[in-house]
Amino acid sequence: MRAFVKFSIILTLCVIIMGAYTRLTDAGLGCPDWPGCYGFLTVPTQVEQIEQAQQLFPDAPLENQKAWNEMIHRYIAGLLGIAILVIAIWSILRARQRPTQPVKLPILLLLLVTFQAALGAWTVTMNLQPLIVMGHLLGGFSTFCLLYLLSLRLNRLHNPSNDYGARTLRGLALLSLLVVFGQIALGGWVAANYAAMTCTSLPICEGDWLNRLDVAGAFSVPEASTYQYGAHDFEERMTMHVAHRIGAIVVMLVVGWLLITGYRRARSKLIRNSLNWVTLLLVIQVALGISNVVFYLPLSVAVLHNLFGVLLLASLVGLNYKLARNA
């Protein structure tokens, strides 16, 4: 079962990577229907299938590569859903023989991945509505973190060091987790509204940006027939981008405070190893964020920014778990 959970973790990473790739290649509406593609279970390839697809969706011309990007993402997500269903059923059956078997967490994962499927459908049927797209991103990241937490619980990780210094980090570690989650939500909002390149200079946005901020407009959802390529004006998108940069500074300050305090107080090797991982992932994530601006959002860097974002979040989940288990 532990191996199967680890397999599901890898699947979730594949879903997150493919989801980011699909979004960044503007393939979120590569198939205008759900769960199929132009009325078929796979991307239409035959001449008669393509003709039928165009008759069904005359306003959505078939772009083969984008359609395949979208369907591959759906196939992997569907396989992940089946894997989590197996985990939930196995956990329920196993709990009858072993009372210590985690049950609530697998059931929560099953509910979450079911809701994720609904969000995936709404992403298409509501034409990439930003709240739905951001929620879908957060759901994917949460699925990964909960699977990682389940893996830790199945391994019955326990730190018997009775490290009193580590105990004092619990509140700060939880705050760091919440701050990083909020920053990921801001990043999801920026991505969902195509605002990643509205500021192309560092460290601050170019021009008279302070007098052009529109907070109310930036965090609203305007009426639109489609949200592909964004529905906000430049000032609103610039405000989103600035908010994400400010969030990055807050993350560095809070997580940096956690790391400095942790290295000074914690004596447990297990806790210090977790702090090392958080440090490494934070440095990489900040470097990727800067690279996105400097190199004008290269596809590979933008995808990696998503990947290391979820890894940083998971590393803080692991740190919080280990601190809670500290004897």
C-alpha cells in the first residue's frame, strides 16, 4: 500500500506538470467539451470525425496539439482518480483488521479528487473562469500534499528525540505553510488571468505603477463570454502581478524567519533535514520566479515554477507533521 501511495504521488506530480503545460500553451479549451473531445473519447483524427467535430463546435476550430495536451492531462487525472479510489477502499477494508490504519485521510482524498473532477469540467464549460481555474490549481496542490501526508502516516514516522527547541517552531511552521498556500493562490490567480508578463522589470513594476493599481478590479470576476487570454484590463492585471511579488517578499520573510529560528533551536536530525529541504526549495522557487520575469516567461521555467511551488508546500506539510510528532 505504501508503494501504491507513492505511485499516486508521482501521478499527481504528472497531473500538476501537465496541467501547467496545458494552461501555459493556451490549451485549456483545446477540447470545448468534457469529458470527451469534440464529442469523441479521444482527439478526432479521421477526416469524417474532424468534419463532425466542426459541425458540433463551429466556433471552436480543432487545433490538434492543444487538443492532445488537454486530453493527456485528463487521462492522467482520470488514472489518479482511480488510484485514489483504490486507496480509499483498501483503507476502509484494512481498518477492520488494523484500527490504526488511516481512514479519514483517504476518504478526504477521495472527496477532494471527486471535487477536482467537477472543477475540471467547470473549467471547460465556464470557459476558463478564473476562480474555477485557480481552485483547480489549489485542489491539485492539496491532493499532492495530502497524499504525501498519508505516505508519512503510513510510514509511522516518529521523532523520539524530545527536542524542546523544535516544539517552539510549531506556530511559525504553521504560519509559513499558510503564507505559502496563500502565495500559491495568488500565483494561480495571476496565471488564470494571463497577468504573468504585465510587469517586465525588476525589482518593481515599470512606469507609474503605483498610481495605476486597481485592487478592487484585480480581484473581481468581470462578465465575459470567455476568459481565455484574460478579461481584465492592463491596470487590473498589473495589480495582480504586483500583489504576487509582494506575496513573494512576505513568503521569504516568514519562511526565512522559520529557517533561522529552526536552525538555532532544533537539535533533531529529522527536523533539521526538513529545514534543509525547505531552504533548498525556497531558493529554487525564488530563482525560478525571477527567471520568469527576466527571460519573459519561458515555458520550461514557468512549468518548473509550478512544480517547485507544490514541492515547497509539501516540504512545509512534512515539517509541520514532524514537529507535531516530535516527542
